Amino acid sequence: MSFAAPWLLILLPLPLLLRKWLPASAISPPALRLPDHLWRGAISIENSGAGGGRWLAGLAWVALLVALAGPRTETVTDMIPASGRDIVLALDLSGSMMKEDFQLNGLPVTRLEAVKQTASAFVTSRKGDRIGLVIFGERAYFASPLTFDVDAVARAIDEAQIGISGRGTAISDGLGLAMRRLGDSNAPTRVIILLSDGVDTSGNVPAVEAARLAATHGIRVHTIALGPEDLENQPRSRDAVDVATLRAIAREADGDSFRVRSTGDLRQVATALDRLEPNPSARPPMRYWRSYWVWPATLALVCLTLLAVRRRAWTG
């Protein structure tokens, strides 16, 4: 329990100080002169109930000051304040994501399984952000709309399967669909995280041009190049990732580009993204005040009402 304006409580002894230091005539000046026998009678009537009246007046004064001081209690909730950030993950589900060239807990796993675990953990840690999910292969579609329900997005990532969007790598289509949804958003910060392990096969609009368009709309794009091989080192490899294009996309859209060759690299990327796009879960929890001024105010009103009734009874 605390008070919104505790300094008001220093006024509690004010009536006693006034009674002690001010002359009686200044506190309650007589309205008229009464004959001696009537004056003595009035004093005897007043004294007979003065004790109760003083107690009621004192209690009313204390209750009124306590109400004005604003008694309240602080409550801490586990809710996270909204960050004002919308993030869309654009995940490549092309056929090459089935390659088992990653390790998880010492065991070989597919690229998809490694991405699922890391992306799910990243999404569930972003409470306070609105998260959406775009999946692309030969075609791109929204697997989850922008939502504060990050657990639902994590489930959509876990349930993603190779083949449901074709086995190609339509990077431009995935980027364009994510941009289209963020273009309708009024969030002050809008971010796309694009992950791919291949070469753009959409052939409609160059991915770099799409990134340039995203920048003009204030949308930032971070890219993740996934896989041990890339076109810069293995130009003839069929499953090499186009690192240069992904790097150019990030550069055009004011983002960062990451190179991932192992599960450890994926975890480091998640940590780096938390620094680039501050995690709302790190904010202090929401606090609010519950006010109780109405109770002492009601008590003061009751006391003043009783005083008025007593005074009317004496004067009547």
C-alpha cells in the first residue's frame, strides 16, 4: 500500500494546531448574544454531545485527507507491452531443405529440422511483437497472419512440410508477399527476416529490385543464407546458396545479412537479431495501480452526514 500524494498527510494535525493557536472567537464566532440563562442551557446541550461530535469531525478530517492522498496498491502482471514492431519470417521450403548436412545434439538432421528448432525458439521469445510467417517454394503463401500469438506462429513453423509450396525457390515471390502484408501495417517498425538455401527461381521480379521497393516503404529486410556451400565457393554445386544476392537484398533494404553453415551459426543469428531488433521480452513487466480513495471518501461523507444530523437535532 502506498499513496499517490503522501505529502497531504502532513495536514492531519492542522485542526488541533488551529484550535490551540487561534482564539476561540476566530474558530467559532458567536452569531448573536443570548441571555445568560439561555446561554448556559445551550452550552449544557452542546457539551452533552460534544465528545461524539468531536470524534466524528476528527474522523471525517482524517478520512478526507487519506482519500485526497490517494491510497493505492501496485500490481505487476506477466503481460509484455506491445513493441510496435511487426516481423514477417519468410522461410524457404524448397526441396534442398531436405539435405542432411546439419547436426543437432550430435545427430545429423535436415536443414529444415535445424531451422524449425531455431526459428520456433526465436518466435516464442518475441512476445510483444506481431509475428507473421510466409512459406515459399515454387509458390509463396501466408502460413500465419501477423499476430501477437507467437505460440501459434511457432506451431505453424513446426508443422511446415517440404512440398506443400512446390520444390523451387521463389525468393522474390516470398519477399513480395511479406512486403504486401507489411505494407498494410501501421506499425512504426516493420521487418522481414528472409531465409533461403538456394537460388531465386521465380523469374518475375529480381529479388534485389523487390528489396529496393521494400526500402522505399520503410520495410527493413534481414537475410540468412543457409547451407555449407554457396555459389561464390562452389559455383557448379546444384544446392549452393546464392549468398551474393541475399547480401544485396539486405544491403538495399537497410538490413543485415548472415551466413549460416551449422546449427551453432543459426543460434548466433537469433542472438544477433535480438540485438538488431530489441526483444520486447527484455522490457520490464507491465505495472498498474489499483486505487482505494473511494473507501475513505465514503467514510468522510458518512461522518459529515452524521454531524449535520446531530447539529440539526441540537438546534431543533
